[in-house]
Amino acid sequence: MARKKDNHVMAHRTCFSTESGREVLSYLLTEAGVFDDDLKTSEEIAVENFAKKILKNLGILDTPEKIQEHVNKLFELRSS
């Protein structure tokens, strides 16, 4: 099971570590409201939670409070 998770994390990192992948990730996180403090509806919260799942799948999200720090780390990754 751990190997499958590692492969899944690496696939996400490969996808989003390119310049265009980073642009798409930034767009997705922004549009999903990850950086908004005023989400109100259950639909908005569900979309935000899905975006957080992407960050977890990237293996960089330890706590919701550190999202910005982890996103910055992601952008520092070198393209493979």
C-alpha cells in the first residue's frame, strides 16, 4: 500500500512541478478558495476541501494552517 501511495505522490509531483503545472495548480487553488477566509456555503467548502486533497496527494500538506508555506515549497521544486 505504501508503494502505491508513493507512486501516487510522485505522479502528482511530476504533473505539477513543471512551469505550466505550477500555473494550473495556482489557478486551481485560487479558484477553489484555498486562500479565501470568507467561504460561506457548503459547496464552497467542498470545493476548497477537494483542492486541499490535491495538496495532500502532492505529499506537502501537513496541516491546513500551513497551506501557503507548503505551496511555496512546491514552487521551489526543480522540474525533473
